[in-house]
Amino acid sequence: MNKERYKEEYEEGSDLLWPSDKEDKITRQFYKDLSNLSQNINYNKKKKLKLIEQVVRIIKGKGWD
């Protein structure tokens, strides 16, 4: 299925412009990549915070309060 961009007109006067299959695929891939990047950044931040928390716990546990 390879649809081209098309326009849908309604009686109320509003028009919708639908993307082609190629444009739709590119847009979906962009948002998927953006979502994955965001998840990776959040994961790395959490990982660093846990490491810092562990270091603080070790220091506190040895009496460096």
C-alpha cells in the first residue's frame, strides 16, 4: 500500500491534509528514535544517581558523617 498525500474536505469548511505513506513512516521513525533517546538519557541519569547514592552510603557507613 503506497498512498500519496491527499486532502479531505468537509462540508463544515474544514480541510485535512493527510501525509503520504513515506512521510508517515519517516515521522513515526523520528518520534520512535526521539522516545528511545529520551529513555536512554533518563536511564543514564538514574544510573549515575544510584552510583552517587552508593558512594554516600559507603562514606556514611565508615563514620565520615
